[in-house]
Amino acid sequence: MSQNSNLEPQPSDIQNLFKRYLLTEHFDEMFEAAGRPRPHYRHLYDQLQSLSVSELVQYHEQAAKAFLDEGMTFTVYGDAQQTERIFPFDLLPRIIPGSEWRRLEQGLRQRIQALNAFLLDVYGEQRIVREGIIPRELVEGASGFQRELIGSKPPRDIYIHIAGIDLVRDANGDYLVLEDNLRNPSGVSYVLQSRVIMKRVFPSLFAKMRIRPVDHYSSQLLENLRYLAPDNRENPTVVLLTPGVYNSAYFEHSFLARQMGIELVEGRDLVVESDRVYMKTTQGLQQVDVIYRRIDDAFLDPEVFRHDSLLGVPGLMRAYHAGNVALANAVGNGIADDKAVYAYVPQMISFYLNESPLLSNVPTYLCEVEADRKYVLEHLPSLVVKAVSESGGYGMLMGPASTKAEQEDFRRRIRDNPRNYIAQPIVSLSKLPCLVDDRAGGLEFAGRHIDLRPFVLFGKDITLSLGGLTRVALREGSLVVNSSQGGGSKGTWVLYGED
């Protein structure tokens, strides 16, 4: 429903809100046919039938108020005023059957194992490059490749401590990996908070349906972070390093620090002495053993990376290389979530694990390859073009929705710097009902496109958040789900068992 709606609808049959709900060529998450919900949505559908429209609106407003009260905001950098906004939330959840989730879990575990092996290799022996599986120029030309790390290893041989893997579902209902986010993936705070809110709004549904909990995430993350500490530290000190209150994900930084019971610090709160990191406290300096950093590589240590950075900690990389502090995620992960390197993840799985991929990539054209570039330039109006190191929906051309001028702009960009761009066919993202304002001044359920970002944690074992963040493109017809581009979120429920 529109965040600015002032409607006061009269009680009526909820079924009326679905009257104009259309099943299209897109895979529908909730309905297998008109008026016939999929088995795992039956309880939710029946619950909706028992409500009046005014009750549903009341629940929707109750959820929106809870988000406001909790301060669940993000900053839009493209906005001239750097506006801080409440993250839009739609009341109808995504529901995933247990059997379906287990298949996703297996595929995501496999993918993270291969990506972590790639990082260890590319900063080590570089077998995958020497054997010609991935072109050397592709690796060395990536902005996220940190040459300074060649020959070094992270604690416990883990680079990817927290990953957010973006999944989409095509017209056949098959899951595809759209992107790997291995640097500073965000959004898990919305997963945890939306669950609390949904349990308040739909307590009877949670009592009736066998929904798996998500509240273990913070404790598992803290356990994994402590696992990285130097062996001689019995009670390691863990901190979360944030760029500060003006960062778009600051709400999440403060939320996770509170959840884990650790200090939230900025670069100015830390100092390096004798290759050890210390936190300034009212009682003096306290040694820090593990840093969950939400600052990009470039700003982390002005002695090594950007010399003008005021966000990082001078000397931090010296302490890291000396083995006196662990960083999560590790420095250098940007090479593995480069969108051109993404195209080679199936080959990584085969090379390192000797397995076939359980989850497929979206077909991808590398503009650095002459034949691919020629095809992309000839088919710009029908493709999605992405800058390889951008995120959040920035640096992207959505071909079918673009103007001639925008296409010509990207044509020049691709020719000037082909390594910086990839292209993909439009994926027919699945849909799920959202409560929206209709054209007649009332309400209705209408299909909106969604994706899914499960969060993967790597410690002694690889574990997943149960469900993850379902992002929704709230604008009619839009395929862009990013919050910075007008997207919102839904709750994600994973069921026990086969249902």
C-alpha cells in the first residue's frame, strides 16, 4: 500500500481485493491458478479471508509504525538532500517450503565453498589463472583485486565470513543466482526486525504454521567472529567498525552491534600501536581482536589504500598481516563479487570442488570479450547492462525501459571501458501479491516483482539465515528491487518439513 495513503476503507470481503489480481507469464509465488493458492500459502490465504479490509489496513499501518518506531531507515545517496527514509514494508510474506529451502541451502553452501577457495587461490598459488580457467587479465583488471594481499592468508583460511547471495526466480520457477555480495552485504537487520513485527501482527498464524525461527543469526555471527580471534586470546574483544551515522546502512550497524552486545566504533575510536589494534575507552586502551568492518577496502587504512580516508585506521593492515587482529569480511573479497568474475563461478565449482553447480547463474555477456561486446552493442534495448563493481541498482541500464539517449551513453561507456561492463538478458522475476492503492481510490492486491537475498555465515561451518531478505519492486512493472531505487521488503518464512 502506498506509504502516503490517507484512505479509510470500509470493511468488506477480502476476496474483493483479489478480484483483479492477474496471473501473468511470470511465476507467481502465492497462486498456482486464479483463486487457488499453492499448498504452503493455504493457511495465510484462509487467515486473510477471515479479516475485514479495515483490519488488514490496521495491521499494515501497525507494521509501518513499528518500523518507524524502531528507526529502520536507509539513506538515498542519489537524493540531493541525502534523504533518510523508512524502509517500505509489505505485509504479505514470502513463504518457502522446507524441501525447497533445503535445495537452496545446498546450492548456496556449495557456492560459498567455491568462492572462498577461489579467494585463497587467487591470493596464493593462482592455479585457476595459471591453468587458464579464468583469464589473468580479468582478475588483474578488477578494481577489487588487492595485489598487496598476494602471499598472505586470512585467519582460519576464511575470506567470506558474511555473504548475501541475490537469487531470482524465472518464469519456470527455477532459482538463479543474480549476484554475489561478499564485501559488506546489508539487509539482515530488516530480516530480524520484520520477523518480530510480523509475529505481533499475525500471532495466530505463527501459532498455526510451522515457521522456522531467524533469531539465532546474531549469536551465530558473534560465535563466528570470536572463532577468528588469535589463539592466545581466551576472551576476545570484538567490535563493529562503521563509517558513521551518515552511512546508508547505519541503522543496521547499530542494530547488529546491540544484538551481539559488542561496541560500535568509528575509525577515530581505534588506534594501532606496536602492530596491535586498541580501542579508546574511559579506562584507557583496550586491545581489539576481531573487527566486523562495514567500511570498504579503499577507506580501511590510509597507510595502504586511499591516503585521504578519514574513516579507517592508520596501521590496521600492519596489525592484520602480523596476525594480531582479524577482519570480517577479509580484505580483497571485491574480486570475487566482481560481476565479470561472477560469470566464472560455475567453472570455480567444477575446478575446486569437482562438482556440478546446484544453482545456475543468469546467462552473462562479458563486454571485454569481442564477440560478447558486439552482441551487447547490437541488442542494448533488450538487455540489462551493469557496471562490474557497482551495487544498489547504480551504474545500470535497464534496456527495455531506457531511452535512446541512455542507450547511446552506455554504448560509449562500453566502448571506452569494456572490462567495466557485463550484460544479461531480462530475467522474468517471480511475483507476489502486495497491498496497493487501486486506480479507483480503493485498495487491491497486485503482483509485484521480488528477489531473495539469503545471508550465509562461514565459521567452523557454513550456516544460513532461514529465508533471508525478500526485496520487492513496489513500482508497478519495475524489475529493480533495490531500496535506493524505490524498492521495499517482505517478511520471509521458511517452513519446517516438506510443506
